[in-house]
Amino acid sequence: MAESKGNGGKVIEKSAAQKVTKFGSFVAGGLAACIAVTVTNPIELVKIRMQLQGELSSSVQRIYKNPLQGMAVIFKNEGIRGLQKGLVAAYIYQICLNGSRLGFYEPMRGFLNKTFYPEEEPHKVQNATINVVSGAASGIIGAVLGSPLFLVKTRLQSYSEFIKIGEQTHYTGVWNGLRTIYAKEGFKGLYRGVDAAILRTGAGSSVQLPIYNTAKHFLLNNDLMKDGTALHLTASTISGIGVAVVMNPWDVILTRIYNQKGNLYKGPLDCFIKTVRIEGVSALYKGFEAQVFRIAPHTIICLTFMEQTMKLVYNIEKRVLGH
């Protein structure tokens, strides 16, 4: 059994996340993320439309006023299927993004801990800088892999036959979207806005898992909570709020760059400047209510289920690989 003795001779056993293979981490992280996105996709759809409201306009017609009212409007006009637009693209994207972000985080953190703390057990080291770098790097890998899917997902979710918000691009589905973009713009077109995706995901990833792990260890080490579901939910909630605050400005920029049909924005910086100049700084927090409403339950569900999917994958690998 992989274990070591800490202070006072207390046995510290590696978690399932630290025992599984890299592929197993990818599978477990992606599976947990897909479970979460099934629940939160309607909120993500409302968030995107809220972020596009009043784009580069000094006056805003607030059709979508808050997450609940926004979902009610979409349901009234587009039905239950309208609320789950882009779900297939979201699944594939989550596998790429969160499978990488959650799957590569521990291996990267372990490698850096071994490099900078060779005398200590890698899984026991909790260095804030290493945690942030590992979170950002693993998230950026996922953002690059999943960028074409997020591009199509954004356009699928912004499109409506009833209420026109932002530039409208109609695809019949995720594969139609990918084929259409490739036919018109080539491979480069599939990666339109990837620089904005890196900024957004790097910002969110740099705080998500570090905050989660820090909160979890703080609560455990100070005997405030015992290991279990309640601890995972609490740490996940704290992490989700932190992610929403840090990521929202970059999320607004990403949504607008992905949704544009032409070259309204030259890049993330151009989008940032134009948005702030015309709409004010507050525009960077458009859709923030939906962001919190989405990211908190998404993070809670994702990270809580990840604890379970990691254990499931570890048990399967132990039987198959015999370790």
C-alpha cells in the first residue's frame, strides 16, 4: 500500500487521484465534468446570451435579466431542447478541458514537487506557487484541445430564431458546425479565439484546484470537518466562487470573440479595449450572476463526483493492471 508516516507517526495514505495512471485521471476527470455539465448547460446558455446583450452599445436592452428569468424566456420560446442547445459540444469540450485540467493537474504537481522538493513525498507537499502553475498549465492544455468545440458550442447557444442577440450563426449540430467552419476558414478557423481561451481557462484553472485543495486541507488540518461528502461540497463551493470572480472578464471576451462572424475584434486585447471603452468596465461582469449560478454547482458536482470517479477508475485499474 502506498503510504507514509507524517508528524506523530500518523499514517498518510495517497489518495486515489495520486494512484491512478495519467489516462485514468483523464477519464475520471472527463466523466465527472460531463455529469456536471448536464445539469449546468442551461445556465451556461443564459450566461452566453447575457454576455452578448448590448455588445458594443452604450444602451442595453436587457431581454435576459437574470439566470432564472433568462431560462424561463428560453423555455417559453424554444422549449426544453432550447435550454440544452450545444450539449453534445459541451460534453466533448468538457472531456478535453476538464479531462486535461483535472487529469494532468496531479501529475504536473507531483513532477514539480519532486523537482523542487526531492527530499519530501510529492503528494504531501502543498506549495501555493506549484499548485497555481500546475492548475494553469493543465487548464491551458485542455483549452487548446477543446477550443474548436467551445467555438461551435458558443455559436449554437447564442443562436435563436425568436430573439436575436449578438451575431447569429446557424448550425444544425456540432459536427455540422465543425465541418462548416473548416470548409469556409480551414483548420485555422477552428482555432479562432484560442488565445482568448488560453487566457480565460488559465485564469480559472490557476485558482480552481489550488483553492479547492487549500480549503480542503485547511478544514481537515484544523479539525473543522472530517473527510467526506460534506468536506468536498464545502471546498468545492469556496473554489467555485473564486473561479467565478477571476474568470468572468475573460469569459465575456472569449464569448464575444467566438461568436463573431467577421473580424469585429482583432484579438482579446482589442475586444477588452472596445468593450470597456463603449460599455464601461461593468460590461466585463455581464452574466456574472449566471456565472456564479453555473460555476458554483458545476464545480461542486464536478469535484465531488471526481472524488468518486477517481476511486472507481483506480479500482478498475487495480483489477486490470494488478497494482
